Amino acid sequence: MTNNRKELWLTLMKIVAVDPFYLRMPDITTAADGTQDTLLVRVRTDTGLEGWGECDASPLVSLAVYCCPMSHGNIINIRTSLIGETLEGPDDALRLSEKVLRNGLDIQQIQHAYSGAEIALWDLVGQRLGKPIYRLLAEMSETSDIAHPKLPYASVLFGDTPEDTYQIAVGLRERGYRAAKFGWGPMGKFGAANDIALVEAARSGMGLEAQIMIDAGVVWGNDHETAYQRAEAFAQFSPTWLEEPLAPDAIDAYGALTQRNPSVPIAAGEGSDTYRTAEDLIVHGGVQFVQIDAGRIGGIMPSFQVRQLAEQHGIQYVNHTFKSHLSLAAALHVFATNPDFDLLEYPAAGSELSQRLVTEPFPVKSDGMVRVRELPGLGVRVDTAAIRDYLAPVRIEVGTDTIFAVQDF
Amino acid sequence: MTNNRKELWLTLMKIVAVDPFYLRMPDITTAADGTQDTLLVRVRTDTGLEGWGECDASPLVSLAVYCCPMSHGNIINIRTSLIGETLEGPDDALRLSEKVLRNGLDIQQIQHAYSGAEIALWDLVGQRLGKPIYRLLAEMSETSDIAHPKLPYASVLFGDTPEDTYQIAVGLRERGYRAAKFGWGPMGKFGAANDIALVEAARSGMGLEAQIMIDAGVVWGNDHETAYQRAEAFAQFSPTWLEEPLAPDAIDAYGALTQRNPSVPIAAGEGSDTYRTAEDLIVHGGVQFVQIDAGRIGGIMPSFQVRQLAEQHGIQYVNHTFKSHLSLAAALHVFATNPDFDLLEYPAAGSELSQRLVTEPFPVKSDGMVRVRELPGLGVRVDTAAIRDYLAPVRIEVGTDTIFAVQDF
């Protein structure tokens, strides 16, 4: 009995290392391009298996959540919560998430930071059990385990002018995109006529057959009246949605906007740091598309819970992904099995760092669609050799202790 | 004209330095005692004036928000947003807050971190204009500028046993406290009988004349049924409120609990990181006391806005303060002018660090009350000499740059 127990214990997979890595391009600009830097998290186990995840968040601030000294029982860092824990199946991933979030109750950044590790835990569980993550989620929720292809929409920034935007749209169309989202840049900054000209240019460059989406980049703050007027003015160009016309926490303004039933559906949600924030936006903001970033909301499971909430409310779940294809993999597993959630944000103009980050990016197939991989875990591998040059060494000293030091993978 | 302009420009007060300081006790335990460490923020101007503020948050994670490298236009650190800006009056404080939050849109920790600087800006504006902060708030909101005394309640942890709790309560009573809150520790962990015995001990030690409050420390998570049962069981001891029986974001569970009208009022809100979180808790959670920490929610102005919302909803605003009397000063200014909001959380068992932090702590006067100071700004001064020994040097290197290094005040 004792021997058996000991053997059982020995065969349990244990977490032995949790390492965040800060990577960045040589030059960072104020452009709304999330691929200029990133925070990757690698979780290693005593079996030799390793999992990876990516955060969409300030790399340094999130990294600090992995190593910050304890303040009291509600501020304990992620490494401390995870190292030494066993990880065998989905239940362990849920248990560890609960522990991490409870230990980090008073760390506001906890979800942004933990997202990378949470995704890495699912990557590990999938590898351990030999199953893609989307199937683990289907088993847990007792729902369909059939994955469906997604229509990728290129996610790009508006050009500085309507003419530039037109050229960008033509380029995307020539590369075969049947859907594209244009966002940020000049939108909302130079009056109604320019806003409308930007949308017209996008439609005209992409052609009448394509889907176009407009991302206003929170530019109208609390002003739901202007947001409504723009939605009405843009309707002639039939965009699939108008995204983030308002500030992320302007829930009442979103409610006022959506209650008027604008002619273009309203999308939002990328700023959701917690499940509750997304729920608040769906229930009280009345959005018709909810856009969740698994690299911000705390990883795969809270994203999956928002997907389930969207299903209950009859609205559409869409990923928010403006990082590498490591993030895209995590995003895909969350909603692969729902055929009605058919759109996929697919970064089309990312930095070299983001493009080199995984060994095999997700291709757009000849039918114009993107599919989740039928491989264990996330189904992608980080190409550490290709991105080593972008790794920023980080060293943090508090008092007389070096609490963090990373030079290499 | 040019000369006049130049002189005007020269007389405008400008921010020249924004410095976060990490202070801590030599030994940190997992006890729910928020005074074991702290993050202070000092803002200096070219006039020689300096303002201070305190954050209730992970010091290292929040400190990183002051110095993190830019990721893109939505991740820009607080120092970059503030240094070089003019600061003359309340409008500037609001303008700078909007700038900081906009530049930090994608930094989840932004409110926790910015709280200290925001409070320091109000401290500076008050000093510049020769007015206490509560009067600036009254002028801006065109409401009464008469400050009212508050009844301080000692905020302590439950003893490990009912007997220990009784002794703690007797001690508080002997020190003259007419109100005390007991929280965390064993509450909720050893069954109903022990929970009830703990409350009975608190009541019995404090006496029948005193107000007692019970802080369940989020122990029942989403389980509003147990929370309801405990509220009913505790009612015989007439606590003023039952605080945080549920997880901070369990808004629907709070709603379900408060809709049953438990015999003890429900209090919550210390976890509010944003105005919206507090609003969500008030509107959809139905709490009767909303507890706001100006050191978490982003400082004085968002706290004041929650106070106004509480007034509109006919519920009571209370401060959450488990740091030094620097935080207590900020808390007092927010709701000094509302005589109905008469309770003040007053840390009664803080660390030496927190007790030495300001030169003149707020005394409990002979009438048992605490009053805001009629001095410009916050009305308290940080005793840097007294707390120098607690200052933890911090050094952060990213790539080849030292992006943060503090050795002394």
C-alpha cells in the first residue's frame, strides 16, 4: 500500500518552473499595434513536458505578478502559487486557477498576468492526455467536440487618409482576404465626413463581396449619441459591426446606444479583464458581438465561460487577438466547436517578432478558412531560436534580493 | 505680449518628478494585514511643493506601472504621462487623470498604481490653493463644504478562537472604541457554530452599547445561501453590517443575497478597482454599505464619484482603509461633508511602519470622533526620517537600461 502510493505520487506530473519572457521589437511606437512586444510564459514539469502561453498586456507589469514579494495572504505571486503543484488533467488546471486568483485577490493585474500561465497549463494538460484543448473543453462541458473552420478577418489599422486606407484594403483583397477589420488611426479624430470617407474607402478597396468591420478604438468615450450617428452613417457600407465606439467601462452608454438598435451591430469586449466585465457588457451593455482576448481575461477557461454566456444570450462570440499565432491557437480552441461563431480575428500585419514566434503559423487554407489543429494541447510550438534576438533580459532587485533575472530561454 | 506670456508660463507649477517608494516590515506573513508593506508616491513640482499618496496594492506590481517601457499607445507608464505637465487647480488634476488612464488603457493595474499619484496631485492642488481637499471637492460639486466628524471603528482581525476574539474586543473597548469591525481569520472556516461563537464573542467583549461589524473576508465565494443563513444567525448580536460574505465579482450572488433582505445589512466594495465595479455592486449587487479604498480605485475623484452615487441610491458610503493615516487622510476628504456617512474605518492594529508613516496621526478626540484637518491639501505629512529603515531599495533593468532605481527618499 505504501509502496503503491509512493509510485502513484512519483508518476504524477509536477510543475517545476514558471518563467515569463519579455520580448520586443527594437523600436516601439505609439501606434495601436499590439505586436510590438509580448510576454510569453513557459511552464515546465518534471516529466520534461513544457507548455506555453502568451499575454496581451504590459510585459513588465505582468512579469512583476510572477515574482512580486508577498504583501499578505491576498498578494502572493503566481510562481509561488504554481510551483510544486501537480497537473494531470482539466480539474487540476481549474484548481490551480482558483488558487492563483485567490492568492492574488488584491493584485489588480492578476488576470492579465495569469493568462499566459493558464494557457500554458491547458497546453500541458492537452499534451499529457494527448488531446487538443478544444476537445478537453467539449468533454468538460458535455458539448459537441467537432471543430469547425473559421473565416479569418485581417485585422489592420486604418491608413492615415481614406486613400491610404483604400490601398491597404486593395492589398488585403489581393492577398485573398474575404473579410477585414479596419481600426484606430484617424477614425473619430477629424469629423464625420472623414470618418465616413475612411469606411467608404475600406469597402471600396475590399469590394462588395467582402465582410468589413470598423473598429473605432474607444474614440467617442461616453458619447453614445455620436456613436449612434456614426453607426447610422456607416450603414450604407454594410459593415459587419462597429467595434468599441465607446470607452470599455462606459457600460451605461453602451446600453443607451444598443437600445436604439443602430443599423450596424455593436461589438466590444476586448478590454474585459474578468468574466464579470464581459458579463456586464453583454447583459447591461447589450452588445451583439463580444470580443474576448484569452491573453487578458485570465486564459482559456474564463474565455470559454464567456463563449457559453454568449450562446445563452444569442449573441456572437469572437476572439480578440492582436499578438502572435500562439495567442491565435489559444483563441481558436475556445470557440472551435461552435459553427455559428464563424469569424476569427487574424492578425495580418504583425511585427517580425509576432510572425516568427511559432514554428508553424496557422495558414489560411485554399477555401479561405482557418482551422484549429488536431494536435495535443495548443498544437503550436514556440520557435525560441527564431525569436531569441528579441528577448529582453530582465533583472529585478528588491532590498538585497534579486527576485527575478532572465537572460535567455 | 510675448513677455507677459512667458511670465505667465514661468509662474505655472510644473511636475518635475514622480517617485514611487516601496516600504515594508522585515517579516511579512500571510495574515490579512494590509499594513505589512506599502507603496508611497511622491510628486514634486518646480515650485518646491511636493504631494504624497499611498496605494493599497502590491508595491512591486504597482511600481512597475510607473516605469514600464511603452508597448504601444495604450500602454504608456504613469511617469511619462505626468512629468512636465502643469498643475494649478482641480481641472488640471482631472485632465491629468484622464491622460494617465487613457495612456494606460491596456494596463490592468493602472487604477491600483495611479491611486497614489492621484492623491498626491490633490495634495499638491490643495497646497497650491491653500485649501483642504474636501473643500475643493465641495466647490467642484457645488455641495456643502462643512466637514463633519466621523465615528471611528477599529478594524481588527478575529482572534483564532472565540476566546481570543473576546479578549481583543475587551482591549478595544478599554481603549475607548465605540465601534469595531472583526474580520477574516477563522470566520467561515470551521462551520456555523464557530462562526456564531466568534460574533457572540465580539459583541460580548465590546458591550451592548457598541457598534460591531463582521467582515467575512470573501469566504463563501458564490454561495449566497450560506451567506444568508449566517446573516440571519448573526442578527441576534445586532452587527451594523456583514461585510464581503461573497467574492468581489460575484455580483449576481450579491444580488440574490440582498433581494432576500437579510436581517443584517450587507457591505462590500473594497475590491472595486474602477468606478464601474462599484456601480455594478451598488446597482446590481444591492449592497447597503459601499466600501471604497481611494488607494485602489484610482484615487480621490473616483471615490468621490462613488460617494455621489451612494447618495443618489440612498445607501451609505464608507471608506476602506487598511494602511497608514496618509490613506486615512485621503479617505476622510472624500466623504467629510456628508453627515449621514458617519462611520470611518480606522486601522487600530497596524504595523510600526504604518503607525510611524505620518508625523501626526489622526487622533480620536475626547468625544470619540475623528475629524478631517483644516489644512491645505491632505493635511498630513510623511515622516520620511521615521520610516527610512523600512524603505526597500528597488532596481529594475530591462535590456541594457536601468529603468528604475531608488535607494532613498
